[in-house]
Amino acid sequence: MNNSRRYRKFEPQQKRIEELEKTNDRFRRVYFEYQTMSDELWNLETSEGASIPDDFINAVKLQTSYLEDEIEDWLLEESSED
């Protein structure tokens, strides 16, 4: 996997994410799920194997988007506490 592509959306907040992963079990689970879903989405969209139904890909995109929103909420909440 190309690490430069992975999770670029949250790259500027990486230090905050690492802190949250150490101190917040729920955040750690959500962020892990986001990483997993992002990887799966990348694999689905770039694989040359079997055809994947658009509905399935759209469902994975939607779930990934929900996870991104939840992560962003945590990062905003943490930033406002500083």
C-alpha cells in the first residue's frame, strides 16, 4: 500500500490523532474502522478483478464518509478544548 495516499485527509492532524488513539478507546476503534474502510474502498475502486456493484461501492463510500465526519467532530472538539 502506498503510505503517501493513505488517510491524507487527516494528515495535518496526525499528532492529535495519535494522542486520541492513546487516550480514547472509542476514537481508536472508529479511526481503525475508517482506515480499514478507506483501504477497502481503494481496493474496490482500483481492482481489475471481478465487477463490483455500484451500490456496494456507494455503501462503502457512505460509511467511510460517516466515519470521517465522526473523526472530524472529535478533532474539532479536542481543538476547542485547547
